[in-house]
Amino acid sequence: MADLTLYDHRASICSQMARLALVEKGLPHTRRSVDIMETNEQFEPWYVALNPKAVVPTLKIGADEIVTDTKRIVRRIDEFEGPDLSGDETAQDWLDRIMSLHYGVLLYRKRLDPDGTAPQVVARGNLLRELATERPDLKDLIAARLDGNARFQKILKDPALMAPFVDEANDLLAQMSGALADQAFLAGPRYSVADCFATAALARFTIHGFAEEWAGRPLEGYYARMKARPSFVAAEVVDTGTEADL
Ligand SMILES: N[C@@H](CCC(=O)N[C@@H](CS)C(=O)NCC(=O)O)C(=O)O
């Protein structure tokens, strides 16, 4: 069996999804933490060589197979021997839907100054501008990040722009509750990659204060069951702490 190395970050939601897949699959692996918060290690040349988008996670298999993008990573993990995590035909849709939410908006809307700015998002923009001068080799990547950061700041300043993101999150929770009304797992009768994604997303929603939205609904029992699985602790899923930890 090839050596597996996951380049990840403890609190990153995508990293948690990949870790859950590795643990549920029962695959021994090494983790190499990439500091995406303080030292911005994701922009270091050695990491950009592995992951040209400069995001975590990245899975390295053996000496030279590199897999990026969380959806591709969990699918690749599922190709190894172990329990089949593929789920039914709805599994891919769940991955897409869970991944399409803007978790940053959900997080920072709770951390706004009275004038509607999120200091961390502004600081991020400043840091990206500095990085743009230091790293001309990453010009296009940083320009795209800066565009995203400017859009993000605009959304956070305007409750009308922010509302659809919150509605989308609530819609997703309602859809999950609907699916779980008559089956134990999100994409069928067995645990699948959709549950890896859902568990990490619900953990993040818990920190964002959404748990009251699912009290008394099938999601409540589902999340309790996911939390009771040994993988929740083994994969270091984060659902406590303050938003400042993320
Ligand atoms: N589409 C990518 C998204 C990964 C992503 O956005 N990762 C975040 C953490 S959850 C990240 O590395 N952010 C670092 C940054 O924005 O500089 C995937 O699915 O792997």
C-alpha cells in the first residue's frame, strides 16, 4: 500500500472532509500541516508546486501522485481497499451542494465592525496586496484572490447581498433534513463520502450558530450519530471553540 500524505490545516473545512474519508476508509496516513492562517505557508513555492491553487488539502500518494480538490481527493481515497464510500447516485450532488456554500460569508457576517467591515477580511486583502509585490510569480493567482476578497468585502457590507448566502445555507439544511427523514445516511443506507462532507459542514454550522435550525429535525439525530462515530475524533473535526479559532 502506497504511503499517503495529506497536506492540510486543522480547522479547514475541506481538510476535515478529506481526513474523515481517510479515517472512515481505514487508511493509515501522515498529515503535514500547512499554516494557511498565520504564516501563509500555502503560498510557499514548495506548496504551490504541489497545489497550484495554493489551497488545502492536497493528497500525495506514494512518491509522485498528487491529488488536489477535495471532491477529487475523497473519490481517489475511495478507490483504495476498505469500506465502499461511494453512496447512491445522489452522492456527487451532495458534495457539489455542500461545497458550493460560501462558508466565509457565514463566518464573517458574525464578526463585523459596526460599519460593516470584517477586520480579518480587510487584513487578508492587505496581506494579499503585499504578497503580490513579493511574489510576481503568483500574479494571476493573487489577482484572482484579491478579486474574491473585494467581492467578499462588498457582500459583508450589504445585508441585502448577504441574505441569499444565509438562505442558501438554510435551504441546504432543509434538503438534508428531507433526505434524512427516511434514510440513515445522506446518500443512501450506508455511510458515504456525502456524510464526510455533511459532517464537516454541520460541524462548521454548529460554530456558526445554526444548530437551533435543526433542533427537533432529522438532522439533529443524524449529526449526533456522525459525532458518535470514532472518525469524528480521529479526523479532528472541529465544532467547538470560537469563530476566532477558524
Ligand atoms: N476547491 C478547493 C477549495 C479549497 C479551499 O478553499 N481551501 C481553503 C481552506 S478550507 C484554503 O486553503 N484557503 C487558503 C486561502 O484561501 O489562502 C478544494 O475543494 O480543495
